[in-house]
Amino acid sequence: MSTPDFRTSWIWKDGDFLAWEDANIHVMSHVVHYGSSVFEGVRCYPTPQGPALFRLGDHLRRLKESARVYQMPMAFDGGDLAEASRELFRRNDLDEGYLRPLVIRGMGALGVNPAASPVETYLMCWSWGRYLGASALDEGVDACVSTWFRPAPNTFPALAKAGGNYLNSQLMKMEAVRNGYAEGIAVGPSGLVSEGSAQNIFLVKDGAVATPALDGTMLGGITRDTVLKLCRDLGIAAVETQVPRESLYAADELFFTGTAAELTPVRSVDRTPVGEGVGPITRTLQTAYMDLVRGARPDPRGWRDLIGQPARVEVA
């Protein structure tokens, strides 16, 4: 398998722009040994007004909340990070791509207690295509129910987007790919559907949309929130509820949501076809979402943050 080239010219670290090859951490950093990091993923899309980062303020707000959960004091506020993010895209001459804000614990402590390890903040960006494959948005993907459960509430804080949480996701993803699927779907300790390895999941039944309620086993995705609001805007009934596993096989439509995955239809689960394929509600929501992020749909909530202009909304 060929290795994708994510190289750009610049990476931002703690207020300075570093050349790609100079953005390094030491092998003795706390994050290497204990997974002590929090991060975000933000897509930048071309729009008629210029490149725009989608829901940058909400992503940076969640980054700070994740850092607060793990007691990682950040030296930069959301406004600083928002402006640095825009400048990073300008310096790297990217009109479309993916932004990765990352907060880590560096070299200091070598025990589980991280207090002596400095908190470092990075911003990086790169060009990134379709997360689940070039044809995923059009044709859908095949998924399986993973044998790996999501962690129980009050174990790993699932609402924090922490690097260590994704060890579970790696196991799910590798198992799915090894067995011929594009993605895995996890259930929680209760046996109810939770989320994908790095996406939330929605199902459609009898014209109504449902997604698992936040129950301490999953991340509250920003794309998930976007889709719920789009359902309201479009007059589509949508609920957050408990989702039994068997609902996946009986659904008329299924789709994943996430910044990387965008809105990807699921055409089968455990080799059981979902409905008639990519269904009409999935396609309606996918079109509305892509129109929104690419500037073909009005943006009354101020979610598109143009990289060539100051932030439209304050970032806490």
C-alpha cells in the first residue's frame, strides 16, 4: 500500500511557523508513551467567496473542552488559533484541505501523572480527499458490526476528542478492513449502537431520521449536529434515541457523518443490503450538506469561516 503524501511547507507550533521538517517531538514526550493528546479535524472547502473552513469556531471550542477534561491548560485562545489556522492555509497555498489542531503533552514526566510535562499546541493542514474512498459519497460503502465495543461511560471520556480514545477505533477499523469492509460500527457496553470508528451513524426508517443519543460511549460530532440542524431546516423528522443493533438491518437507509467522512451512505451492514442502496433522504441531506460547505447554500449560522477574512464569529 502506498503512503499518502501529507507534506506541506509549514506547520504552526505555539505561536511560530516551522518548516515541515523542523516540526518534531522527542521520543520521550509524554504523548508517545501514554497517548496524552487532544485534537480536532476541520475541512476547508472552496466557495464562491474563497476558501472557507467549516465550523472552525465550534471545532476549536471542542478542542478547548477536550483539553479541559484532561487538565491540559492551553496557552492560546480560540481567536489566536482561528487566525493562525487561516494563515497556515494561506502560507501553504491550499484552497481545499484538512486542518488538524493538536494539543499534546511533551517531554517532562515519565509516569502516568503528566503534571510535569509541558502542553504544546500544533496546527497542521494538508490536502485530503474522500476519507472512505473516491466513490464513497456517490456509491456508498460496506460496513460491519465490530466485535470491539466502545468504552463504557465513566471510563474514557468519549465526549473529549482524545488521541487515546482512538486506540479502540484503530482496532475496529483494522478488523473491518481485514474482513473486506470499508468501516466498522461499534455497539456500546449495553449492546446498543454507538458510532463508527471515526464517524457518527444515522438511520432512516419510514421517512424519519434517527441517530444514537449521546450516552457516554461516543463523540458528539460536529457534522452530526450539522445534519440534525439541516433536518430541521428541511422539514425532515429527526430524533436522537436508543438504536438496537437489529435496526441497522431493518433500516431503509444508513449513513455515516464526520468531518473526514462528510456524509457517506452505507449500502450494506454485515453483507446485508440496506434498503435499495443510497436512499432519497440520504441523498437530499448529502446534497444540502455539500452545498452548505461549498457556499451554494445560505449560511445563516455563520459556519463558513473564510481564510482570507477575519473570523465571522467570536471563538471562545
